[in-house]
Amino acid sequence: MLTREQKKQIVKDLREKFRAKKVVVFCNFKGISAQKQRELRRKIKENKGEIFVIKRRLLQRALKEEKIEFPEITGSVMIGVSDDEILLPKILYNFSKKKLDSKKENLNFIGGISKQDEKYRILSEKELEELAKLPSREELLQKLIWILRAPISNLEFVLKGNFQKLVYILSQINQ
């Protein structure tokens, strides 16, 4: 059982995380083994994020003190915080689809908060899923490089083809 002071400290820490990070994601979870939770924590930590379980009442108190109008939350709550608005939802979404047994284990988005210009914006479950389905920064950079490289590669192919034809014609003349 937590003391009143411990609860106040948890709420204070949570409010600081809301202010410090760009995105906060709230998830309901059920039946996830400790091993899979550790795997999820490790994966998020590798990507400079953090995930933890918190009591609903403490979360709602922190939201209220931050003056964030978030709908009522039910069930067990897991919170993820990160500076990357796309990577955290993507990791959570992919983990829930690929690593969990859908009959026994659940990890579902409740909603989230995005911080832009010192203002909070409420993210719905659908918005988080859309963010999760967006390509990552690295994937976008790879596509950009491929697009920039394509005309040069095509020119090289065309020029190489003309040289090959020239060599073929010269070899035919020699025979």
C-alpha cells in the first residue's frame, strides 16, 4: 500500500514526464507475462522511450492537475512516453499484433497525448493506430535515397547498354 506522500510523488513524476516528452500513450493490457513485459520494456528503452504500469486514479489525478481533459480510463493501464511520436505507437502496435497470443493476452490503445508548442493534444485510439502504421524515419530516408538514386541508375543502365552494343558490333566486324 502506497502512502499519501508516495502517491503525490508518483503524480508529480508523471506530470514531469507529460511536460518533458512529446508523446504519451495509454494502453489497456491483460494477461501479458512478465517475460513479454520485460521484452517490451527493453525494446522501448532501446529506442529512448519508457513504459510503465500505473494506477488509474493516480494517472487521472496527474491528468487533472495538468488540465488535460482526457476521457475516463478503465482497466489496467500501461503508459509509454517518448520523444518520437511515431516510433512508440509503432512498437506497441507491432508488439500487440506479432508477439501476443490474441486469445489470452491483450495490449490495446486507450488514447494518448501529444505535446506541441507547450500545448497538449488528445490522441484517439484510431489516431495512434494511424501513427503506428506510418513508415519510420529510416524507411522514409531509404525511399528518398532510392528515388534520388533512380535517375542516375537508369542513365547508367542506358549508357552501359550503348557501350555493350558497340562492343557487340565491333566483335561482329572482327569475325
